[in-house]
Amino acid sequence: MPDHCLIGHRRQPLRPWAPWFGCGADPSNWRPVALEYSTLYELHLEPRKIQTNANDDDELRAPRKLEGPTSHPTWAVLNDVTDQHGQVLIFVATRRSAVSEAKRLSERFRRRLSKDDPDRLERLTVLASSLEGADQTTLGETLRTCVSGGVAFHHAGLTHAQRGAIEAAFKRGDLAGIVATPTLAAGVNLPARRVLVRDVKRFDDGASRPMPVMEVRQMLGRAGRPRYDDFGEAWILCKGTDGWEVADRIADHYFHGPVEDVTSKLANEAALRIHVLSAVAAGRLEHRGDIESFFSKTFLATQWPSGELMERLGTILDWLVDERFLRRLDPDPGYVPSVLGEEEEVWDDEVPVWAAPAHGRDDLLWEGASAPPQSTTVRRESPPSFGFTPAASLGQATVTVSHVRDPATRYEATPMGEAVTRLYLDPASASVLRTGLRRAVRRLVRDDAPVTVFSLLHLAASTNDFARLWLKSKDMDRDSDLWKKYAHVTDEVLIDEPFQERDLSTVKSAWLLESWIDEKTLRQIESVHDVAPGDLHHRTDLMAWLLAASEAVLATDDVFHDDHASALHALSSLLDESRHRVRHGCRADLLRLVKVRHVGRLRARRLAEVGIRTPEDLLNMPPSLRADVEAWRGWGPVLVQRMMDDAARFAARSEPKPRARSDDEPLPGERTSER
């Protein structure tokens, strides 16, 4: 019997994982809550498969037909589950579909509640009003309208607070359904008795393509969650004129078919690059042989040929050395290869009963007790040679041995490489930042080109670690606002993108962040840039991180002379100011005031309009002005007092008292003043 056993309910992914773990595979259909898989076509529901917590599959329920309009099958699904006092999650392919479907369902469900349960409708109205925030957006207003009707939508464009409120309301049972994109499919335990996957296709790479089996299974698995339900229903909506055949194909593919193979994340070059650098920078691996041995034990090594993996590692190591994230040192003459992961493990397992008679006998060999002899392969380190060498030239021949690929070659991280590892930054992104920052320093020293906040935003947005905005068809029009902005900032950018579309996307992303720090409202940003609040906040977090990384890259770059210290200091200050502006979404004049708790960018600007721009101004506010501020809508005495209390703490931290010094105490008989 194996020492380890890998258990899983999906047969296909166990095949590559089990050998890598060195254990046996035990596929199982066991599930803590029974889940029935069904197809739905023209309101005809046909169960196809069931997973249970028993050893044998339970009997499938009989097919049935839902009541409702065939033109709106999702309403029939919602209406049916409500009759059973349950809830439903409906998964669609796009955000636009999620919003439109939620609006239609909400309108119908509101009419039902007005007749059957007006008290619940009143509670939903109160819930919707609680979602009203300081910054009004069209998306937020639509969400409140849907929630007031008992159905909400959920996608990454919502803010974290909005998503949290929707999930909490669903768990309480206030909402009958949520229409979501696949963002809700993983990591959220919601009490959904029923899941309907409305769309099994989505637009990808210029065409409508079927969703992966694993992704659809993940969505269907949200139904019948432990501690919430004793039974789950996983349905897929089938469309088309030949719907019965489509239903059979969908059942065979998504219910009974295998899922896609699991691939190693290290197959992505950026991920492998990050891990190679971090392994050296952390001090765990120093010699080339140990680096190769370590990665030969990863899951990636089971999917790639050994030669291809070693070649990729060599290319990455050479690139990291060329980019000065690593130093290549001379080979270690005392290096002894360490075989990672091959230490013999000691287990206290008892000998099985059936093997007891053979235990202890000297004339029997235990299978697996000794490893088979390992073949030794010699890897050619020099280019292959063809033909022959004349005998006359043999006496002049010399043998040259390169230590570049010698297993004993040592590597160590440079200060910049260590900083990049601490920041979890892709070294390729750090290389882009370093190139742009060097250009910025040269501009400041020569004073021949501008270095602006937009320059730094564009630089950070051009890295691989930033999520650029997608271009839309209207953005490609040369008369569009984006093209005008692109032409206006050409002399400010520090990085030239290889393709015009990528360059436009970078400018669009930097322009979005520029609007944010120029204190444009969320409604204005939504109108001009067509970006939802959740997408904006995600990018502000990324930008603040990349600007902080830029400061670290600049601080560890040692190519400039001491004469350039003033330019380096000016650029570092601009990076720090830009980072704080991105974090708070305000202009530079409010940076001190927005650091006070309960004072956001909108309240800070309102205070600035009456002359309050610093914590000290807030503390020294005249009584008459304080009374006016307290009378503002949405403020009040309690909020103003909290602001002033935190402003006092902030001012105390900003001006530390000088420490007492013992050597300032006069000696006995010392004159304390001149006579």
C-alpha cells in the first residue's frame, strides 16, 4: 500500500499530480451534500447525474417541466426555487449580461413580492438605501434598483464594499437570487440551493468559444453548500433550435466528460523568472547545480522535457545576470551537488497483516527498497562539431571550459534583485521601471524634457504587473479624446511601447489614474473612461504598489554619480508624492489633510473650500466656522469631533518632542548664565 494517498473527485487532474506527490490516486465521487446535475431546454428539466455522500449513486429524479414563459427561462428558474423557499445563483458570460438579466428578474420579482410579501419588499427597499454611498455612479444606482426588487448582480466592477453587502444579504436570505460573472464561482461559500449556468460560451480571442469544463464545474459546485443545504441542484441552460441534441452534448461534455489537464504555473515565463530570482535572493540556492536540481523536483518538471527546462533556466539566469539582478561568481571548487527531496523518510507504519510472515526474512527483497540504478547523462556544453580535425593541428589544440553552465557556478542577488524580490515584482517590470527612471534622471539633470506625474503613471502602467485597460472600438478613432490625449503627452512619456495599440492602452490607463488624482468624481470617471468603481480601485492599488516599487528600484540603482544627487532626490520626492496621491485620490495640497481619519478626498476638498487644508487648520478652526461645518449635510457634531480628535493625534505624531538629554543637565557649581 502507498504511504500517501491523493484523494479527489475529478479523475483527470489526479493523473499528473499523483506521481509528482509520490502517492497513489483514489478518485472518488463523494460529496458532503448531494448534487444533482440537470439540463434545461424550453423549460424541460432533465436530471443527468447525481453526486452524493453515499457509496452508491442515488436514483435520479424524474424529468419535469417548469412553469413560466419560455421567452424568459431564468425567471421560471427563479420563480420555481422561490416556491421551494430556496435561492439561486445565475452565472452569465459578461458583466453587461449580468446587469441586464438582474434588472429583468428584479422587475418581475418586485411585482410578485408586492402581491405575496410586501413586508419583504419593504426590507429590500431599506437594504437598497443602505448601499447609497457618497460617490454616486450609474452602476451603483442600477445595483440599488435591482436590490430593491430582490435580485442583485455581482461582478468585479463593483467595489469591495458593494460585493460584500450583496454576499451578506444573500446569506441572510434577503435576496432571492444573484446574477454573476465567474468571479463568484470560487472562494465564496453562499447558501445557494440551485445554480443555473445560463451561458457556456463566451467571446475569447475574437470568437465565441465554449467555457472550460473545470470552470463550469466550479460554478455548478456552488450549489448545495455544507451547513446551508441538504441537497443541491446544478443546471445548465441549453439554447438553439436543436436544443435536445445540444442538451445531450452538454451533458456528455460538462457532466460526464473529463476536465482539462492541470498545468504548472511555472510554465509562465514571468512566474518562473520571479521564482528563480527569489530562490537565490532568499539565500536558499546559491549554486547553479542546486538551482537546476530544485526546479527539476517541481510539478513543471513532470510536464516539460528535462532539456527544455534546463535550457529555460539557463536563459533566465543569463538574463537576470545581464540585467544586474544577479551576480555570477566563479565556480566553487568545493561544491558537492545536493540532491534535494531524496532524503529517506522514516515512517512508523505497522507492517500489514498479509506481509507479516515475510517480515524479517533475509532471503526476500522488498519491492521498492532500493532505487533502480540511475543512468548518467552527459550534457554537451559546447556547440556540436561536424567533420574532422587535421592531424597537423592537433598539437596546437586547446581545450576551453566555460564556467557559465558549470553546476558549481555561484550566484548572488544584487541589492536591486533583493529589493525586487521583497516587493514581489516581476524582474521584467523592474527592468522597465529602471529604464524609465534613468531617463527621468537624465531629463532632470539636462533640463531638456518634462518629468511629470503623468510620466510616472505611464511608466508604471507600461509594466507587466499592471492591468491595462482594454481598448474599445471608439478609442481607435483618431478623432477620439484618447487620441487627443495621446498626442498631447507624447513628450512626457518615458517608455516607448512596441505597438501602437499597446501604447494607446497604456496612455488610457495612465489617464484614468490621472483623472483619479485630479479629484474627478466616480461618476465623471465612469462617464469619460467607462470604468466601473471596482476596476478603478483595483488599478489604484496596483499603481500605488508599482510607484512604491519604483522608489525602491531608484534607491538601489548605482549608475549615477554623486553630482546627480539633487536630481535623484527630486525624482524620489515626486514618486512619493504621486504614490500618496494615487492612494488617496487627491491633489498635492490635500495630502496632509486626507491622512486624518474620517477625512476622505471629498470631505478634504470641502474643507479646503473654507480654508482648512492641514490638520492644524482643522484643530484651530474658529467656533463659528465649526458650527457651519457641523451643519453641512451628512456631517454633524459627532463626525467633526472625531476628525478633530484624530487631527490632534496626527499633529502630535508629526511634531515629536525633543528627547531629554542627560548631558544637558548642569554640573554642581556650573554657571547657568553669563554674568
